[in-house]
Amino acid sequence: MSDTTSLCPRCAHETIEHIFSSPVPGVWEVLGCGRCLYMWRTSEPARRTRRDAYPEAFMMTPEDIAAAPEVPAVPPLVADYQVTGSAWTP
Ligand SMILES: [Zn+2]
């Protein structure tokens, strides 16, 4: 059995990139997958960091990634708005 900690939890890609280290050395690392762009911190629970514990409903295959729809564009900012209580009104 392969070591599932060296696979992307989401797409099982074998190349994991080191993104960032905790300010206090050795506490956690941020890792990322170059194929599906999933990122996780090593201190997160197994369901977010290990392929064998990642929810099956959110797993992706290379075919899923290739067929994924375009990421929606962020709409333009609203020029004028008023903040009323906890809500805002354009
Ligand atoms: Zn991935």
C-alpha cells in the first residue's frame, strides 16, 4: 500500500508542493497540489489532509479537473452602498 500522506488528498497527484511554514518552526506546513490547486495545512484533521480519509464526494480525477467549468469571474465592485446595521444596501 502506498503512503497516502504523500498524495494530494483531493486528486491523488503525487507531486506535493511546499507553500509555507509556520512562523514558529515545525508547528505546521501549508502544502499544495499543482494539478487541482487544493491546499491544506498539515495541522488540519485527516479528512482534509489524507487521501484515505478525504470525503469521497469531493475527490477529483484528472478527467474531472479537465472537464471542470471555468471559475466564475468576480463581478465589478458596487460603486455606492450604505451600511445599515449588519446588512448593506446597494
Ligand atoms: Zn490535487
